[in-house]
Amino acid sequence: MVGRNAPSYNHGRDKVAYRGESQVSYGVFRYKGPYPPSGSHTCSWTVKALDAKGKTVAEGKSSKKLP
């Protein structure tokens, strides 16, 4: 996640090894949610699926103005 109004703030990022599961386990990511100190902020999320060599095989993106 990237906060467009504060792009240097680290919301966290992580990688999860895929082993055939149909869901990602609860708590596997470290993440600080979008809580703007004042006003509204636009946040963008990107999720990537990587192959064993680290090449992107699929990607999803979304943006939303909060709150």
C-alpha cells in the first residue's frame, strides 16, 4: 500500500510463499492501515503473484480516497 499524500510512510510489505493453499493465513502480513492524521488521503494497493524465479505472473491494483 502507498499513501499518495505521504508516499515515504512505510505501511509494510511482505512476501508469502505459495504452497497450494486456497487462502492466505490470518496474520501472515505486517500492515499499518490507512489512518490519515487529518483530512482525506488517496491510497493505492498493489498485489502481485510471482513465480519461483520472482517474475510477476499476475498483478492487481486498486486506489481509494479515504476516509
